[in-house]
Amino acid sequence: MRIDNEMKLEFLSKSQNESFARSVVAAFVAQLDPTIEELAEVKTAVSEAVTNAIIHGYGCGTGNVMIVSRIIDKTVEIEIRDFGAGIADIELARQPLYTSKPELERSGMGFTVMETFMDKVEIESHPGNGTIIRMTKTMKTA
Amino acid sequence: MNIGFEYVDRLLIVRIDGDIDHHSCEEIRSKIDKEITLKNPKSILFDMEQVGFMDSSGIGVLIGRYKLISNNGGKAGMTNVKPQIMRLCEICGLQKIIQIYPNKKKAIASIKEC
């Protein structure tokens, strides 16, 4: 597999870094010459995954969130990793409208949005050791 | 985050200026709720013209405000929604509970009729 380009980004799990993270990934993906719609879809999916890492991975604590993104031909791969709580029941977490924090007015649509906007979403989680979300999307216009 | 409020009779029009994500939603929520508590509007219209990005955190905030207003018999609407945000609203089924209007004039006329 030939990797055409790669970047890594690591930042503290502070909510003010959400817009920073999605903007960096969008700038990296821009080299594939995506449509405005494709770029908005990638930004939204990244925002959902980073928000999950901050709210559910670390909760009231703070840790690091790592993003690794690769471009292979017309496809972007994005890995978003936290080292926090992990997800005990991945299938439950993926259900539309499910939220483990209803008191926070969460919509419970984060994974559904990621799955709709990206071509493929994989979740690897180890309770107590964190979660990795791997997403890929092939740009149709590149 | 700049949030502007204006009224047409008892319809509160909320003009949000900036991205709506998990970081900004707490400020948006508290400013709108303070306005609702102070002025007791009947209905609410979100003017999204200056919102370039929204994720599902925003859906939670909008539904939360809809609940507040609808509990008192009012209606909630949105207008000037950009296409990429419209897709998110469709995925989440938001338009089934918060009507989306093509422009502010139509929104005001429709919400005020009720």
C-alpha cells in the first residue's frame, strides 16, 4: 500500500481544540481537491469523534487526543485516538439516539453522523485504555 | 460567540454568529435560556445565516430549546440554513420537530399565524 501523504496531530482534550482539530484535518484533506460538501462531511465527522474523545473518553479529566491522517490515492484515512475510559458496549454506543450522558442534552447521533458522512467507520476500544476511531472516505472528484 | 436577539411581537429571533459545536454550545444554551427566562417569548426562530459549521452537539442544543418553548405551547423554527447543515438536520430528523423555512419573512409569517 502506497501512502502518498501522512500527518500527526496531538492536543489536550480541551473543547476549544475541537475547531482547531477539524480545521487541521480539513486543510490536510484539501489537497485531494474535495467538493465543499465532501470537506464539510469530513470536518463534521472529525468534530464528532474528537467531541466523543473529550466528553466520553476523558469526562471531567484531561488527557491527549491524537489524530493520524493518511492520503492514499483518492482516499483519506483518519484515526482519532484517546487514552481514556474506553467504550464498554460498542454496539450500544453506535445506536442512533443512544447517549450515556442524557443530562448534557447530547443528541446521541455522533456515530450515526460519522457513519453517514464517511465511507467506513471502525471502532476499537479497550475499557480503561481508550478508543480508536478509524474512518475512511474516498473523494469522488479528486 | 456573538448571539443577537430581536423580537416580532412575542416571537424571539435568535441570530447565532459562529460555529456550533460542543465547545460553543454551553454558551449558546445559557445565553438563550437567560433570554427566555427574562422575556418569556411564545415562540423561537433560529436565524442560521452566520453559522458555517454545526455538528450533532448543535442538534442537542436546538432540541433542548425547542422543548422549553413547546412546553409552553410555542413553536420553534429555523431559517437561512446552509446546505451542509441542512444535511445534518435531515440525518438527525430535526426538521420533523423544528420547521425549516427558506427565509426569515416566511418563517415569521408562518410561526406568528399559530
